[in-house]
Amino acid sequence: MKVFLFSLVTFIAVSCKDRADSYLHEGKAVSTAIPVFNVGNVSVDSFVNSWDLDIRPDGAGLPPGEATPLIGQPVFEQKCATCHGATGREGPMNVLVSTDTTATAVKGIGNYWPYATTLFDYIRRAMPYQSPGSLSNDEVYALTAWLLFQNKLINDTFKLNRISLPDIEMPARKNFIKDDRTGGPVIR
């Protein structure tokens, strides 16, 4: 073990180079030598932005696009029905359509999800299961619209887009409590 640790320390010392930057503090030069290990890649804004896909409950981050439920039905049949059934009620995977609000009801979009925007976010990042992230923004709006329509939350001509989606009031929102505690560390 000692040999391994010595080898590791030697490797780090040899492969590491110091960046010779400094600044003045109270008239004296202070070194800010930062070891650089030459491992990995430098972050590029375009790469970081390609991963920055989250959509907040208030709709911040929603991309451009638009669709109606009727546009979403064939997309659902092609990309989602294998796992969720022809109407989103059958499975074999999670039931998506459920408007039953009794305590024993199967949890679905219509009776459990607190925000319509998080439905869009989840579909965009995680679906379809075998190819997550492969849907266009318009396809995600179409699927979201179709599922909201099936859950009786919008009508069949509703145009879903970045403006109208955050305004949809989900029935289960009242069942969730905002964490507004104070006094602890702020995590962003």
C-alpha cells in the first residue's frame, strides 16, 4: 500500500504543473499557483448548454415550439404506446392517465403531478425509454398536450407552447407544500 501511495503522489507531482499567477495583497505579491493535472477537457459553453435542459415549475427554460393534443396522439402511438398502452391507461409501465382522486387511486398525471411544466421536462430528458432525449421540442409539446388532454386538463384544440404551459393549473398542486424553511444553508 505504501508503494502504491508513493507512486500515486509521484505521478501527481510529475504530471501536475503549476500556473504561475499572482496578485497583490496589501502591497505584497501572493501566489495563486493552481495545480493543473492535464486530465479531462476544458468546458465549452456550447457543451454545457447542451446539457442545461431543466425546466422550472414556473416555465423558465421552456424552449420554443407548439402543438395540440391531436398532433400528439400519433406521436404517442408511435413512441410511447409500447410501454404505456394505447391510451396511457394500460401499461405495462406506469399509468399516465388517471383522473381518479380517491386515496386508493393509481397515481397518474391527472391526479398526482403538481406542475405541467415538469411533465414536459421529464418527457424531454427521459423519454422514450430506449432513446431518451431524441424527441424534438415540438414532439415533446405534442406528447405533453395529448397527455394533458387525456387527463381532462385541456381541450383537444388547446395550443400548448412556452406561454400556455406554465398557466395550466394541475389538480394535485394543492397537495404539495413548498419548502420555504429558513435558517439552514442555502443550496442553489
